[in-house]
Amino acid sequence: MLSDILPNWLRSSVSSEGLFLPRLDRRWNRLSGDFGTLVSQSRLLYNFSVGYELTGDERYFEAVDSGVNFLLANFRDEKLGGWYWSCRLDGGVLDSHKDCYGHAFVIFGLSHAYRILGDERLIEESLETWRLMKERFRDEHGGFWWRLSRDYKRIENAKSQNPMMHTFEALLALSEIEGLGHIRDEAAEVANFVIENLRRKDGVLPEVFTVDWSELPADRGGRIDLGHAFEWAYLLSKASDMELSPKYLEYAYEFLDYGFRMGYDRVDGGIFSPATPDGRVIRRKGWWEQCEAIRAMMHFAIKRGRADLFEPLNETLRFVRQNYVDHKFGGWYKSIEGEDSVRDESKGDEWKVDYHIVGMCMEAINLSGSF
């Protein structure tokens, strides 16, 4: 992380204006596109905050500072509240729709940036973003819409658990700031909605739903994202150590076990994802799913004593080193050849900014007691 991933992102994505430009080719050169999204900007705030915490290198501090300033000056909708989806390098708004997933990452990115900058505005902005999410994105069932128009009108006919998972993650990060421990109760409300209303009786969590939160069938795009099973497992286990419900650890084991049962490739290592609603895997191994599976397997093997996970953990690490790591130019490829996927050697785009890799590495560092 410190010799490859973060230095390359620092060198290649940071602009003098403060916008992080995420589109990068295999050699880490910028591709066309002078814009960033709410997610790419906020995730890179997290990455560079971690870089500064681990190294004390002022370049990471400066990147966080300029990135926060660009976010506050250009992504924020001063008239209608909330945050635009994407902005150009000159500060112009490219896409003005309001995205729950993106708002969650604002809270996540600013919470980590606050630890570096100590700027009280970042706490205020995070709390205001959460207040707006509850007011504008929460639906009559207690869940959240994913995407709305700039003026918060409905623009989609389906919903997903994904924005709520990242809202839970963001609120956990916010609650770790001194004086904000009460936010954990609100984080629990988000997780409880998913666990109690969206999770099936067999413990499996579908990915997409109708507007009234009924699971979508396969012919309407229904699926199970096994990478998210590992992500939920990790987040719920972490939450159980933060004095949230002790039941969360039981649910964490459920998510871990079905993700492993359905997704693990016992021949070559690595995790397949997604699966059809009836549990048949689509034989694709996405890069971020490997990160989430590795993080969860490390966590449960070491922290929860699941020694049975060491072998698949090592096999998955071997699979990643062999297939995803670019040993010539550094970083991870975006995708590799395989069924239902084509090789893409680029290093970054609006979604791949290596926040998953950084989170995986940070869990390894924390488990080793090195930080």
C-alpha cells in the first residue's frame, strides 16, 4: 500500500485545483475525462488520510486539504442542499442528480479527513449530510432510495441494499469521532432494516428490489452479490466490537458462511460474484470482491479464531498476486479475462480508486498490531 498503491494515486490523480481525477491507464497516466464523482472524490479522501496517518508525508496532508476544499466549494448544492454527483476540473457541475451512495461516502470521506485536518466544519458537514439523507432519501418503509433528481424527485423503479451498507459503514466511521458515539444507534437502525426486512429466511441477502422492497427475480436483474456478503460480514463483526448489538456477530457469521459457500473457487482460489437469485454463481472474479473476501477472511481467521479460513485466504492471495497484481507497473488491473469478463489493464476510473485495496491493507496492518 505504501510503496505502490498510494504513491501512484498521489502522483497521478491529484490536480492543482483539488479535484481527484480517477481515470488512469495501466502506466498510471491520466486518460481522457476532466471530471470526478462524489464517490471517487470521497474515497480518495479516505485513501490519502490513511497515507498521512501511516507516513506523516505532507503531500498526503495537502491532498486531503485541497480535496476537501474542492468538495465543499463545488460538489455541494448551495440552493437545494445535498451534493451533486459529478464535477469538472473547472468546478462546473457535470451531473446534478442526488445519489444516496455518494452521500454516504461524503460522510465516510469527511470523517476520515477530520482525523487529519481537525477542521470542525467537516463534522458539521457530515452531520448535515446525514440529516438530509434521513429527510430526503429515506422512504416510507424505512429504507433508502438510491438515486433521486437534483430536487429529490424519484427517478428509478428499483432499489438496492448497497447504499444502505455503505451508509452503515459511513456512520460507524463518523461514530468513532470523539463526542459522536450516539451515531452508532442510528447506524444500527440502518443495519437492522437490512437484516430484518431484506435478508431472506435462509440468511442470504439479495442485492436489488422493487420499490416496496420485494426481491427482484432473475429476469428483472435480480442477483446476489457475494462480495457484499463478505463486506457485510466484516462490518457487522466490527460493529459488534463497537458495543452495537451482540446479535450482529451471529449475522456476520451467516454472511461470511454463505459468501464462502457460494462464492469460493475451491480449484483456483478467489471469489466468484455475483450469483443468480437461486444461488448459481456467474463465473466472474471481480477485483473488489477479492479485496472484501480477503479482508473478511483475515479478520475472522485471526480475530474470531476461524483457522479453517487460512487455507482459502492464502489461495485467494495467490490468485490475486498471479492474476490481478501488475508486477511491471504496479497496482491492480481493473478486470481479468474469464467467463463474462474481458481484460482491462487500466488502474482507475470513477469506481476503482482502490479504496477496497486500502481497506484490506489497513485491516491487515491493524490485525498485525503494527498501527
